[in-house]
Amino acid sequence: MRVISGSAKGRPLKAVPGNSTRPTTDKVKESLFSIIGPYFDGGHVLDLFAGTGGLGIEALSRGMEHGVFIDMEHKSIEVVKSNLQAAALIDQAEVYRNEAGRALKVLAKRESSFDLVFLDPPYRMKNGIALMQEMHERGLLRDDATIVLEFESGHDYPTEEEHFVGVRQAVYGDTTIHVYRYESEPQSEQEESNDEQ
């Protein structure tokens, strides 16, 4: 694994020891960033099930200004910190060991908000949409934020959901990725308010 593009291009990234994490492969990462925008002009990224931190680090390398990395596993947290150091991006990052739901509560209390969110929960968890709705309810998403949900291809998530517009779906073997765009007001409500004016 390595950083594919941007300021840290070519820097090698460590994997988490053991089988508890599935690092997103370089091939998937490359095609994912061609979907969501190869480069960014600032913005904040949340990598909620960080694993190695590879996705959040790639986003920072490509121009995001600040990243928050969350994972439950102590081993993952150590690897994320090590990979951020290797990519010379540690000064742009915060790394926390926490469960995803609790982390969202803490981030909301701190009035954090994000332009880009990576959700790659363990395949046994099927709560991607619930986490997205919670982020909406807690005010953690900026308008037009991009949410990337990675999950097992055998499972199915809706391509449209209230406040979340499906942008793209891509299947890579046993991994599927849904890309959503966040709208604080669903399209129908926007149209109604426009009609009233």
C-alpha cells in the first residue's frame, strides 16, 4: 500500500497486523478518487473506521486541509499515527480511539463539520445509512459534503436516501462503494420553498 497522488505521493503505508482490517486496495483507491474528485482545495475529512488511515491520508495528500481519524482498535490507531508520520501529514490530523457512534457525539459537541466522510465499517456491521442519518441529525456534514460508503458486495444499500443523493456506485469484486452527496434540505423541500417565493 502507498499514497497514490498528491504531496505524499509514493510514500509507503503500513498495514494493521492480523486479519481484523481490510485495507482498501490501491486499485480501488485510485478509481474512488477519480470519482469523488482527484484533488481538493481545502476542506475537512472524517475517516470513521480508519483502519490503516489510507483513505483519509490520501485525501489529505490530495489537498484536504484537516483530517479526523477514528477507530476502535488500538493496533489501528498506532498504524494510523505511523502512516501519518510517514506521509508528513501528522500536523494536519487528529487521531482518536473510539466507537463510531460515541465519536460522532463527541465531534458534534465540538461543533465539527466535514466536507468528505469515509465510512468503511466491518462487513458484519450493516449500519452505514444509520450512521449517515446520525451525522445529518448532529449537524456534522457541510452542504454538498461527499460520503463514501464501502461495504460487502453481497449486501445492498439504497442509492438514494433522505438528505443523501446517490452520485455513483462501483463494484470491485467483493467490495462495493456508494458515493453520496449530502443535502441539508432534501430536493423536494428546496423545490417547494422555491415555488412559494
